Amino acid sequence: MQNESRLRQMILSHWEAHRPRMVEELRSQNLLEETLTQVEEQTADLLHLLVSVEKMDYQEAWEIATREWAFLPTEDSESSPIDSIRNRKKRPPVIS
């Protein structure tokens, strides 16, 4: 397993608690590590953009960045858990 940052650990813990089917599906396809890396990077990039470029308050930026990429809604609210991540990769970040 790769070096685990605190953010990566938080993402995986959230997914295991709220998206267990998605985690299992990603593991069965050997995509969990790759997906975690992508989501961690996208979350960190958005957080950096919001705080450094947009000059947003850190806590507000954290909530937006983690809601957008890392802390997905529960599985009951979406039909395909892996599609939900793939679709998020295509959408630009929401900055308001």
C-alpha cells in the first residue's frame, strides 16, 4: 500500500462507512488504490485553488472540496457507485 496521508485515510474511512459496495467493487477491479489517489489529488487541488487563488476561508473551502470529491453521498442516493466517481472526474469544481 502507498504512503497514506491523513486525507487519504479520511476518504477511505468515509467510503468504508458510507459506500461499502463501492469500496468492494473498486477492490474487486483492483482500482481502489488508483481511485483513492485520484480523489485525494483532486480534493487537495480544489482545496488549494479555493484557499490560495480564490482566497476563501479554509473551513469553507475544506467543506466544498471534501463534499465535491472525497466524501460522497451514501450509496442509497445513487445508482452506480463507481460511475459516480467517474462522472465527478469530468465535472469542473463548483466555485461560488
